[in-house]
Amino acid sequence: KCWYYSDLYRAKDVFEAFYKKDLAKRLLMGKSASIDAEKSIISKLKTECGSQFTNKLEGMFKDIELSKEINYSFKQSSQARTKLPSGIEMSVLVLTTGYWPTYPPMDVKLPHELNVYQDIFKEFYLSKYSGRRLMWQNSLGHCVLKVDFPKGKKELAVSFFQTVVLMLFNDTQKLSFQDIKDSTSIDDKELRRTLQSLACGKFRVLQKYPKGREVDDDDSFVFNEEFSAPLYRINVNAIHMNETVEENTSPTETVFQDRQSQVDAAIVSN
């Protein structure tokens, strides 16, 4: 019986870590097939494993619901009505740190416009919730850009990093890999994946020279004046690397660290 209980406990906390990681992806990207179905699963887990097991999972749903209310208030606020440029729509998910998986911050040099938009929301939020601190998770963001191509206007659904790169071409026609890296400070591997998705994928918004599937240090990129597509709105999918061993084991390592903290606390209390 002792062995069975120990094995069950281990399975529960590891399952929670991986389930929370995947649930977060679905909620943040709006990819859940049914919120009601998600909540039904959480309810069943709560019945089987107790409220402590599902506390953080329920907190994630509360953050999503509260964010809807915050965004509604923001759109009605003086900051949004007087400072956001006409035609700009902005929606922000405000996440409670303790509920969600840990996302390492990725420092990025943002275009001036994006910095302004973030500052406008920050001013609104801190005026409503004094004493709180906002930390932007740029790697989780996504945007819809309106682009005037010579062959017609398009809307591009892109990741935040894709947005940062594309906005550089508002001011110039051609940039080298190093130019883009210096201008954005995006992590090297992330930048290569981002440029691959924009210049080597199905929808080639940028042209890469020399041609090829890999992004090398001496490559250069040009805004694709010949771009065309039958659809008005295009989803420019980011190219994701397969999860590394480190990414797959990260939730497990977090569980082990939590267990160690519990053991240390038990030793102290005894």
C-alpha cells in the first residue's frame, strides 16, 4: 500500500506539471476546442485529486476571464481613446505568476510604436491596480498586421517576434541577418526560426539571399514586393523546433524541486 501511494503521488504531480504546460498553450493561443470541456476535466480532476491539485489550473481560467473584463475597461478608458492611434486594437492577457508555467523573459528591442502601446496599457492598468508590477512576456504575444503589397492589401497573423522583424522593413528595403539581430536583440536561435518562417515557409513575406532553407550569418533579407496570395488574411505560421530534451524535462525538474522544498519544510517543522 505504501508503494502504491508513493507511486500515485509521483504520477499526480508530474501529470499536473505537464497538463498545466499544455493547457497554458491552449488558453494563451486560443486553441482550446471547448472551454466548457476544459473546465469539465478540471472539475473531474478536483473530485479525484482534491482542490489543492487543481488550484493553479482553476486560477489560469480566472486570469483569462478577468483579462476579458480588464480589456473591456481598457477599451473604454481615456488612455485607449485618446492615446491609441485610430485602427489599432490591443488586447492583453494579465497572468498571475503563481498560476502559470514559468516563462523565461526574453529581452527584445521593440519598435517605437510597440513600446508606446505597451506603455499606454501599463498606465491604464497601474492606475486601476496600484502597487502591482507588470512584466511583459513578449515571446507569448501575437499580432495581426495590415500590409500594403504592390499586388494587394493583406492581413498577416504573425507571432510577436515576426512582428518585430517585419516592422523593421517599414524603414528599409534590405537588411542583413546581423542588421536584424542588432536591431531586435532577439535570441539567435529564435531569430533564425523567425526568419525561416518569414522567408522559407509557405508564405514568403521576405526574400532571402542566397536562397536556401537554413538561415546563415551572411544572409540578407528583402521585403517581397512580388508577394501574392488568394486569401486576404494569412496565417504565417512560426517554425517551431521540436521540443528539446531540456524542454521536455523542465516540468519534471520543477516537480522535483517542489518536492525537495516540501521535504525541507517537513524536516524543519519536525
